[in-house]
Amino acid sequence: MASINFTNALGVHPSALQLRAARAEILANNLANSDTPGFKARDINFQAVLAGEVNSRNSVAMERTHSGHLSGHSQRDDELLYRNPIQPSIDGNTVDSQMEQALYGRNSMNYNASFEFLSGKFKGMKGAIRGE
């Protein structure tokens, strides 16, 4: 029988939350560079990266140089993909602002859903500890 710990209790949701935050940064970078000539829009394959995160194959462990530092993982650039533009601009920019805004909004909703799910899990664990 497996022991009860945060990894078993919370499952994939903490990793999903971190990955959604990283994707928000990527999409925001695309939007910020929508008028930059030659800029290529990037994104990640969320499901593939999350599967790799769960298996710890695609993440790079960060070295802790002090005992007070938090352990974590860094995202590798080879996980970032270039977006294929529907209608590329003359200057070579592949950012479609409307599509990026829609993707950012959807990612934000998914982030909030993951956060609410984790919040519910913690409330349930707190109730179990209190014997409720």
C-alpha cells in the first residue's frame, strides 16, 4: 500500500498549475511582440509537456546551492514549438493577436480551474485531519 503524501493526494494538478503559469508567460510574450518584425510566435504542447513532467523525463532539475532554496524544474527551449500562422504578415511576424488573446483567455480559465481544484483538495485534506 502506498503511503499518503502530497504527491499521491494532489496528483498532476500542481504540475499543471506551474505549466499553465509558464504557458501564460509564453503567450504574453507573443502578444507583447505582435508588432515586432520577424518575431515567430511560440507555444507549448501542454499535454505532451505535462505527461513528460509527470514522468520527469522532459524537465531539467535545478541545482540547489543553499539549503534555503526551493527545488524546482526549468523548462527547456526544445519544448517550445513555433506556431504555424494562418495568415503570415509581410514582415515575417507570425503572431495573430486575436488567436493569442483567445488562447491566453482559455489558459487563464484552465489555470483558475486547476487552482480551484487544488484548493478543494486542500480543504478536503484539512477536513480529514480535523476528523470532519
